Amino acid sequence: MKFRLEVDMDEAASAEESARELGRILRYWGGNLHHYALRPGDGSAVYDSGYREVGRWSITSTGSTDPTDAA
């Protein structure tokens, strides 16, 4: 299976602010990992500290034909 996490970073933010926000997103997601079976088809929106949707994570099979899974 393949895990994919995509987060749109605020281009106006400084590198330090972006790193802090991404760290918060990763800690939050990691802390909630036990809520998911992590099987192909699982996924959810990712939110920033302002509760705005900024991305998505998903699990696909390694043989996925989804064009967004291209390396």
C-alpha cells in the first residue's frame, strides 16, 4: 500500500511559520493515527491551525491506477 500526504503551504508565510504549521499538522495526524484502519481507500482532509482545509491524506494500493499517485 502507499501513503500519501499533500499539504498546500501558504506561500506568504515565512519558512519558520510554514515549518511550525507543518509540524503541528503532522503531530495532530500522528496522534489520531489509531482511529484509522489504514487500508486502501482510507483518507481524510487535513486542516491547519485555523481549521482551514489545506490538504488530504490517503491510502492506496501499490498498483493504484490513480493518476495522482504517479511518482
